[in-house]
Amino acid sequence: MKIPIVSDEEAETADYVVCVPADTPSPFDDNLTGFCCECGIKVIYRWHAPRKPKRLCMDCFVKNPDLLLRFTKLAAKKGDDREER
Ligand SMILES: [Zn+2]
């Protein structure tokens, strides 16, 4: 699966930031914490993640077919843009 690469400004306009659950081993000790907007579990994310979008945990992301589909379409679209240049 292609992952779209966006600027920080674009990232701030995203609907969600997918985060990992707080008990996920992380090599960083300065992670910020938040709560999943769907299931409410504690999640961690890096300080440079966009601030405005809602947090969504990885579990809720993979369990949500609509989001997965939107993400895949977005990734495909971004991929096409890139190839045209
Ligand atoms: Zn969740």
C-alpha cells in the first residue's frame, strides 16, 4: 500500500491521525498521549504529529472499512499525482 506524503499544512487538515495504543513499545520517551476518538483508549503519538485532526487508534482504523477505503483511494490518487510530474 502506498502511503501519501503530505506537507505539515496538509496534514493539519486531515480528518484523523492514526496513533498506536499507549502500551505499544516505542523507541521514544517523549511521546505525547491522547485518546482515541472512537474507543477512548489512551494512545501515543510523536510531538510532530498534526494537532488538529482527531486521534484514532490503529485498531479502530483497521476495523473501519470506510476509513481504510478512503485511505487507499487517497494513497492511490497521491501516487498518480506523483507519477505525472
Ligand atoms: Zn480506538
